[in-house]
Amino acid sequence: YFDAGGNTAETARRLHLSVRAVGYRLERIHQLTGYSVSDPEAQLPLHVAVAGARLLNWPDEALALESD
């Protein structure tokens, strides 16, 4: 969504989804996190979360939990 400039239709095209499916997923993100992608103040924490996930290669790699 962010890579598509916040354009839902372009996001749907890139992900091979319907616009409705993208809208549902964005609403689900809002429900789970309390952050709406349409709120400018919420965009930074969401960008950081996406960047962190990419750095960890998530979900392609399982996250290993360290046990002491």
C-alpha cells in the first residue's frame, strides 16, 4: 500500500487482489493495531513495522525465539 503511494486500486493491481479485498485488509490492520493507514500520524509507526518485517524477512523466515 505504501509502495503504491497509498493508492488502493494500484495496491490491488500489484497484489492481484480486488480493491474490496485490499480495503478489507487495511481495515483489519486498523482493527488489530489501532492505526489507520489514512491517518498521517499513524503512517510512521506502520512504515516502521513494515520495514522491520522486511529486515527480518518475515513471513518468509520463521522468527526464532531465543531461550536463555
